[in-house]
Amino acid sequence: MIVSMKLHANKADIESVCERVRDFGYKIHAIEGEERVVIGIVGTGDVTACLESIEAMPGVEKAVRISAPYKFVSKEFRDTRTIIRVNGHDIGGDEFTVMAGPCSVENERQIMETAEGVAAAGAHMLRGGAFKPRTSPYDFQGMELDGLKLLRKAREATGLAIVTEVMSDNDVDLVAEYADVLQIGARNMQNFALLKALGRTKRPILLKRGLSSTIKELLMSAEYITAHGNPNVILCERGIRTFETATRNTCDITAVAVLNELTHLPVILDPSHATGKRSLVPALSRAAVAIGADGIIVEVHPNPAKAMSDGAQSLDFAMFRKMMADMEPYVELWKRARLSEAVVAV
Amino acid sequence: MIVSMKLHANKADIESVCERVRDFGYKIHAIEGEERVVIGIVGTGDVTACLESIEAMPGVEKAVRISAPYKFVSKEFRDTRTIIRVNGHDIGGDEFTVMAGPCSVENERQIMETAEGVAAAGAHMLRGGAFKPRTSPYDFQGMELDGLKLLRKAREATGLAIVTEVMSDNDVDLVAEYADVLQIGARNMQNFALLKALGRTKRPILLKRGLSSTIKELLMSAEYITAHGNPNVILCERGIRTFETATRNTCDITAVAVLNELTHLPVILDPSHATGKRSLVPALSRAAVAIGADGIIVEVHPNPAKAMSDGAQSLDFAMFRKMMADMEPYVELWKRARLSEAVVAV
Amino acid sequence: MIVSMKLHANKADIESVCERVRDFGYKIHAIEGEERVVIGIVGTGDVTACLESIEAMPGVEKAVRISAPYKFVSKEFRDTRTIIRVNGHDIGGDEFTVMAGPCSVENERQIMETAEGVAAAGAHMLRGGAFKPRTSPYDFQGMELDGLKLLRKAREATGLAIVTEVMSDNDVDLVAEYADVLQIGARNMQNFALLKALGRTKRPILLKRGLSSTIKELLMSAEYITAHGNPNVILCERGIRTFETATRNTCDITAVAVLNELTHLPVILDPSHATGKRSLVPALSRAAVAIGADGIIVEVHPNPAKAMSDGAQSLDFAMFRKMMADMEPYVELWKRARLSEAVVAV
Amino acid sequence: MIVSMKLHANKADIESVCERVRDFGYKIHAIEGEERVVIGIVGTGDVTACLESIEAMPGVEKAVRISAPYKFVSKEFRDTRTIIRVNGHDIGGDEFTVMAGPCSVENERQIMETAEGVAAAGAHMLRGGAFKPRTSPYDFQGMELDGLKLLRKAREATGLAIVTEVMSDNDVDLVAEYADVLQIGARNMQNFALLKALGRTKRPILLKRGLSSTIKELLMSAEYITAHGNPNVILCERGIRTFETATRNTCDITAVAVLNELTHLPVILDPSHATGKRSLVPALSRAAVAIGADGIIVEVHPNPAKAMSDGAQSLDFAMFRKMMADMEPYVELWKRARLSEAVVAV
């Protein structure tokens, strides 16, 4: 941590800061600047409380944290990719992962048809919500337990692993019984009661970035789950909220590349929520492959026009098949790059 | 709902849209524009699913919702202010409400001293967190049940009502046993499992606006609580997240005036989280009074420099007393305006 | 400037950074951290180029600037308020300044009526655009020179000083001939060719904050004008662009308080552009007074419904008079605070 | 345009709106809704003034524009791609365009070396700033005319076309004499005096999206240039400003796909400003190819560590060569897609 004093900070102010630092158990290395005094502070452990305490003291211009506040999820802690094996498929490994399915499980026919449709087109996992977070209390809230049962049925029929959302710490055990991967929605990325409960399950977690969460906060939420016992976290960029209204969200695609520099966890992209518009999904999916994401999660529905939610951003089977075919040569380039990376590592 | 077709939309496209509308049970009023066809749709109830279904159909340019998606919380539903009586004090009535206290309950001495300090300076309620949402798993997470017990003790000693945060639907009943008002933090504004549970308690709710939530979404979350049975919701503007980093958040103070036009619910402002810096709190509090907020919620700590959280934005007792004194004439003007409004209403 | 190295940065990386620093002529004070190496750099002058050069060197985690990049406009440079005398009225002094008038000068009758209307209600200056920045090439672009002449006429008739926008460095001399204060619109806040030209005029400048400009960037633009020779700059908060669409912009009212801590320049607020909706203007104007702005600039039009631009946010004369009357007691409190501040300073 | 009235709007309010509409010369089609009255308005031409006038009338809930406010740049106006021929190379055609070079022209050796370096690696155009927009008045402001002369020299030596920035309407003719393409920086995207001047030159324009400009506003600025006489506009996504600080800006890569749906103009991407960090540039460039951009503009410098500006985001020659080689198979896929699109069009 570094504290810089104001231009006219007096000796008493400086001494008070130093005292506070020592109260917290850290060591001091003072630098006498020509224009102003800057104080370097050295120590292990989390410095948040100390930093917050100091930054509003008299005479202080700025207090800056130097070390990243996360540990287990950082590349400094572990420099090989975390590979998460789900139902025989490796997420974060040498194969590009495609999760596909409807926004909500609506009825048996819809979910069974979709499972077969996306499996035939090459998807590795089936997505589908049984518990639905909806902005309005008057919108469809999901089939809940009945939905989970239908997902299990679809799993048995197609062999696809299941990824589905859990919205409350109460439901973690229940959903974990039916799902292969537990999805945490953007609005729950900082639901800390839920994150702690996820640390206690053995299922891998798909953690979506919050609408206005920084990349660092996303990593901190992953750190919560890891620190509470579950190291199997898949990160997901799904668009952030900005002033632009032409798309439902603004896809921060560069976040994928940034995360690849900072963490060993797999990173996937959700082109459906990022755009909100089905015609934009195939182009953004190709870009996700090209930038080096580990996979995508896409909304597909047998009849998007009649979907109970997210119809505008869902692909039908024909569009999904075409998209998968068009992505194929990009995925080939992706694999080549991934394999050559492994060779370099050896 | 209004649907406008693209310039070159053909008859078949238009007919498909009309058919879809009828499938949802709505009536159609078509307008033949000179340049393009616009379709007006009339009907009661929520149109979200229909709108989402139509907006991605071939030939559609744009689909726009006309009615507000909330009902119980709107002024159209009820045009007199909701007044919430807490421990003999009316929130939303003719008195400006001041809630004050530390970010976290840290120990008995700290909370008892603070309760006495803020009561002496004129606060109406004591705030203090027993369950703390923290970005890092390594930061202090709150005293939990022990904290609630200390808050009860402070209530008994000073007569101040208690407002404290609840973070999980699991804890609603427990916290409701100890607190007069249940606070929902910004990161939980769209924790729908929690909102539903809040609908089933009888305690008033203090609902903070999410970091990137629109005013409309804040009202929708209030609608959740109301629709599930609890009409006593206090809204709170606490700053939104923008590109500006000079303050912790950007206070959207105009939201107070906008909410006063849209809803009958009380609206308060949190100048501590909105700024993140104690020196800015008194000026913003005065502005909150002037714009017509129903109250403020302020962080006060016996020794901010040693606070376990939010030290930089907490006032000490002397600063809080001075702020309350300086605010006094503004509060007088506020009361005069509130009373003359009542006269007009008669 | 402070440079922190990555956890596993090697000696060669550290040495390269030190060499680079010395190349730029700065001195080094290295700190050996327990976890990582942090390098303190001391020197006068602007460090931007050095910082940009270092922050992407191998082994570097972060490079942080310590000193503010502006000088003349900072409180560290001058700690008494800059008072700008315009036509016998002091902006930034002991009187709250009200600038009012239409978005655009439309014709003689409109501007003369408005000038008389706002003067009668107590405004100190007349605003009105002769050169108009419009998003669409098909919208009304202003009366240009004819508009300036009408403003002069209104000035002669009412004695009100004139504030009007200049959009190009070409027009600075022309506009300066007719106007008392030159306004720079939000979209031109970083039009550096224009800022340089403004440094060469003697007229005071009203500099509006850009839609996505930070407070620091606003100060840097003021520094441009000052560094090029003109120290008479009035800053203006007019709302920034965020995700919220209920208002035209999001008023960052706290920026007024932040600027009052950082700079000696006067700061005013534009409640018309900040809200985009006339019903919200009076409440926000009161808040501007309460938070300590030096004045406001408000859109007023004889018949807002027929205005050629910004009709939705313009007040008519009756609303403006009522707002001025309602603001009066708040302005009294403002004056009292301003005068007591002067006493403290003595 | 559609106007929806409030729930309790009375007959007089509705009649006033209708009258206003007729005053502007538009026709009315009223719809009697069950819950509220909605008024449809039909007419050609720009409706901005009418819309602004109506949206704040008593009883009005919302006024919504239906037609896009731009015309010449829209796909509805022209449905084949605009191809801009520069120095024998087609931008927007069947070849992916690479513009590369330093942020600023610093001296003869630097620009000549860079020109040769990027030409050898396969770039089609040389970028380099002679007039530099800098946030601080104390930063290097560019070599101006001397810089332009050096660019001409580099053009003669390598045959590369030149793209360079113009910052003031005063300089358009001068820069047009030396450059093949005139670049408009993000901060000048709504410098309307400049846009008008650009309409009068014959040089193609590279128009960068503003930091907080919507896609629609970018198109409106292109419409300005086109409406004033110059149809040769290349659009450029270079990142927008959001709350995220891990990158210099947030690249809204989906904007490329959105623009490809809305306009016939070529669209390129600037991965250097979008990220601010050289290590992220190659990954984002690949994504730009994959999503269907017409090209990229990249910062390259012989010795980024010693660059006078933007060093952190500039590639050196070796990195640029490697990036070009790695992009090659993606560009091949891009070409195949572009050619098959042409076949479909036939």
C-alpha cells in the first residue's frame, strides 16, 4: 500500500498516518519526495481496513492498494489452466465448450425437443432455467422443482450435462442434486450468502459477471466460492450495463483476454444476453472463439416467437445449426492455438 | 404496446405480427403510415412476453411498451403519500427522518456509544450492520446474531428504532425479530428470492437502489415486495456506478425528484455511500433536504479512523452534531413546503 | 509516481524500469517489499510520458501518478476563491448567480420578451444560443451572426450580461465582440483547438463538463484555457451520461462539492440539461443552492411548447418566477454560509 | 411518432396535443386504448422539434420517435456496401484493411522506420498524428505541419496511403493536402463545425466513435458529413467509457455487427485505444476479423518504451509481424465469408 500526502501536509499529519499503519501491524518505508511526502507500507494479508482508515485522514491525498485482493484464483497462485471435467467433457481444456438451451424450462415437450436439437447440432451441455430471476413479479417465475425433474429427464435421454440457475442459498442442495453445473446469474454475483453456500457444494459453478461489476469484483466473487471450499468456478462475460441502448447489454469482450492474463479459471461468453438480439449472436460467438474464450452459452428454443422469456435473443434449431457450422473453422483455429500453447508450456 | 414495421416490411410480415398479437389475446388497431406501418396494440395485464416475442420477428423495426410495468407502487394507483410509522415516528410524513450509525456493529461499547451520540444529536433511528455484504471473503463479515442482540440493547437504552440489513431469505424472520426496519443492500435489490420473503414479513423495508439499477427497476423491486404482501417500502438512492472515480459512487440526486413524481412511497438518500468521503457528506445531505427527500441515512462512528469498515465515509460525533445543526434551517424550509403541500391537497 | 512490480518480477525487469526512469531524468527511491518490489519515483514536471512508457514494461504490475496533473486551477496553487466580475456582477463571490434564457435565439420578439421576463424575475445574465450544436444536420442550427446582434439588442434593453456559445476557434473573436461570457458546450469540452483559442481572449469562459468527462478532465480543460492566458473560467456541471434514461442526463451534483475542494474557480449547475424535463428543474435548482454552487444556468422560453429546441426542459415565465421566489429562502441561507466562510478566512 | 397519454389525461389535454401536431403539419391517427389514449402521428421529414415540444405537455406520458433520424447512411437508403478506394486499395470491399503506425509523428527517423516496418508486415496504410489532442496542455501536442511533411515523405518512400487526424475546421484544407484519409478523433465526433467542414473536402473521412456516443449518434455524425457533401465516411469503434478500469476503454465490439445491420458504410476497429494495453491487442484484433469488421487501425512504434505518447498500447515491429501472421488464417475465413456474401447478393 502506498499513501501520498498532500502538498502542504504537516509533520503531525504524517506522524499520525505512520502511527495508524503501525497500529495495523504493518511496516513503513517513508520516501521524502521533493514536492510531497509518499509513504510506502509493506505487509502481508488484506489491507482493506487499513487503507479505508487512512484514506480520509487529514493531510492524505491518496491511498493506493498494490497487491491484488484475490489469491486462489490468480495466476500468481497457480499458473496452469484449471480444467473442469463435467460428464466426460473438459471445460477449460483443449475443446471449445458449447452450452445451449432455452431461457426457461417451459414444459416437457419443449425441453426434450431442445435437448435433442442442440445435441444433434454439437452442443456439449444443456442450459435451461427452472428458477427464473425476473424483473417483474408478474412475469413467469419458472417451473422450479418440476423444471429440475424435466432437465434430469432430458439429461437421461441425450446424455447432455445440465447447467441451471440457483437463486437462493436455500436451494443449493436441491439444484445440485439435479444439475451438473450450478449457474449464478448476473444479479446474484454479489449475493454473498449464496456464494458461501456454493463453496460448500461439490458441483462446478458457472459465475456470471454482474451488470455493473468490474473484472476485479468478478474475481473476488470467484475467490469467495474458492475460499469457502469449491475451486471449480467457470467465469462468464455476459455484457455490462452502459449508456448504449442498441443492444441489451454491452459485451466487454476484452474482459475475456484480461481474465486470461489474470486467472487460471475457464472463461466463457454469453452472446445471447450480451446482445439481446438473435441476429447478432452468430457474429459475437465467432468473436468469442477468436479472442480465446473457453466456450459459449447460447439461448436456443424450438419456437423463439412463442418463448415465455427471452424470445428475442433465442435462436431456433436451424439458426443454431448454421451458427455451429459457420463457427467450425474458427474452432479449428482455436484448437490449434490451444495445442501449440500446451507445447510451449512443456 | 406499439409495433413499428420496417420501411420495406411486406404484407406477410405484418400479418404474422398481427396473428401473434391475437395469440396473446390482445386487440389490434393498425395505422397505415405514409412511410411505414405502425401497429397499436391494446389490452390489460403484463405485455412483456408478447413484446419480447414480437420484437425479433421479421420486418419489425421496434416494439415499445406504453404502460408502466408496475402498479401498486405507482401514483396512478394511489395519489397520497405512504406514511410508514416506526416506533412513533412517521417516515414519509411531516418530519424529515434521520437514520444514523456505524457501518458495522463491532462491539457493545461502540454501538452503545454511537446510539447515545446520534440520539443526542437528533437522529430518529439507529443504523448498524450485523450481517455485512463484503466484496472480499477476507474482510470482516459482521457479528451476525450477536450484533442483532447488541442492537436490541441499544434500542432499549436510547429508544431509537433499529434499521439493519438482511442478506438472505433464510434470515428474514430472525432479523425481523430484532429490527424495526429491514434494510436491503444495493447488491441485493434484485435478489428476487429475498424480495419474495420480504413480502411475507410485517416489518417495513428500506430498499436501496442497485449500483446499476434504473429508477424503473427500483420500482419493480418495490412492486415485488408489495405484490407479495408488504406495502411498507422505503426507497433509498445511494449512488450509482459510473465512469467517475472522484467519488465512490455518483449520487443521482434527481432520482429523488423523479420518484416523487412516480410513486407514493417515501424516498431517502444515503450521502455516505453516495460519496464515500466524509467531507462531502454534509453538503450532499443539505441538497437531499432541498430536493425533497423524506430523510437521510448516514454513517457515524465514535472513531472513524478505527472503524472495521467504511471508515473513510463515516462522520464522528462532532461532525454529525455540526451537520445536524447546519441542516436545521433547511429542514425548517422542508417542513414548511411539506405542510403547504398538505394544505393544497385539502 | 509509484511503480509496483509483479510478484515474480526478476532483477533484470526491475533494473530496466529503473533505467527508463533515469532516462526521463527522475530520481529513484526503491522499496524492497516482502511480497513484491515497489519503486518510488521523485521529480517535478509532468510525468505522463514516463508513466505511459513504464506501465507496459515486462514485470510491471501497476504505475500510479501521485501529483494532480493540473496546477493553475488547483487550490494548492491558490486558496482563495476566484471571483469573476461580469457587467458589475461578481460570479463566485457573495451573490448567487442566475443565468436564464432560451436554448436558441429564434427571433427578435422571442429574445427581447425573454430578456425582459427573466430580468424582471431576478436573473443576472441572459443565456441564448446563436451557434447551436445539434446532433442532427436537419435540426435548426442557430441564427449565427443575426442571433448575436439580437443578443446585443437584448443586452442594451435590459442591462443583462450575455452568455452564449462558441463552437469553433474560428468564431471566438466574433462571439467575444458580442458576448460577456463565452460558453463552451459539453461536446466541445475537449476540443483542444478551441480551448487554446479561448486562452487568447479576455472574455470569461463558461466551461461545461463533457457528457463522459471526469472531474479531473474538466479541470484539465480549464487548465488549458488558463495555461494559454485566460484565468477567468467558470465551471459547469450539466449532467453526465449513464445507463439511466428517466432523465436526459444524470446530474452529478456531488461534483460541485468535489470541485469546491479541488479548485478556486466558480462552479455553477445547469438543471435544464441535467434533467431534460421542466418539472424537475425547480427541485434540482434548490439542491444546487444547498450544496454550495455559485449559480445556475436555466432554460426559459416565452412559450416552451413552441420552442425550436429544448422545449421539454424550458420553463415559461410564470414557472421561472415561481421557482425564483421558492429559491429565495435557500439563497438567503447560502449567503449566510458564504459570508461566515469569509469571516473564518479572515 | 407515437404519443401515449397518461392514465387520467383529460379531453382538453388530448385535444391540445392534437392541435400541436397539426401546427407542425403532421397528420393524426388516434387510437382509443382501454387503459389510456395513444396518438399515432404520420408525416415525412424530421420530427425532433415536434417531439420535443409534445413530450412535456400536460397529460403526456411518453413520446416516441419511430423512424431513424438519419437517412443517407442507412441501409434503407442504400443496400449495397460503400467501398472507398484509397491509393488503389478498397476499404469496405473484399480485402481486410490494416492501418498501422505510431500515435504521434515524432521525428523523421521514427516515422520512416515505422512506415517501412509496417509495410513489410503487410499494412495497407500508415497512421500517425501530426496534430495531437492531449488531455493535458503540458503534454506533447504534435509536430503539426512538420509532421505532415514527414508523413508525405513516408508515403513517397513506401507507397503507403496516409491517415492522420485533423482537429479544427481551420486545418481541414491543410491536412487534406497531405493525407489520403482524414481522421476525426473520438473527442471531436460531435464537433459540428468540423463535421460541416469535412463535408466540403473530397478526402475520405475516418470517423471515430465518441467516448460516450451511442451508435445512433455516430451515424448522425456520419450523416452530417454526408449531408454536407462527402459520402466517403469510414466508421471506427475504439471503445467507450464505462465503469471498468482494467482496460483504457470498453470495446463495444458488438457495435460492429450492429452497424453492419444499419449502415452501408465500412466499419473498422481500433484495438489499441479500446484496450490501452499492448498485450491485449492481438486477441482483440482477431475478434475484430471474426465479427466482420472491414479493418483495424493499430498503434505500432519502433520502440514503444520511448514513445512520446501511447507507449503502453503500441506494438513493436516484432509483435506486429507476429500478430499479422497469426491473424492470417482468420483473414482467410473473413475473405471467404465476404465473397460468399457477394454471391448471395447476385
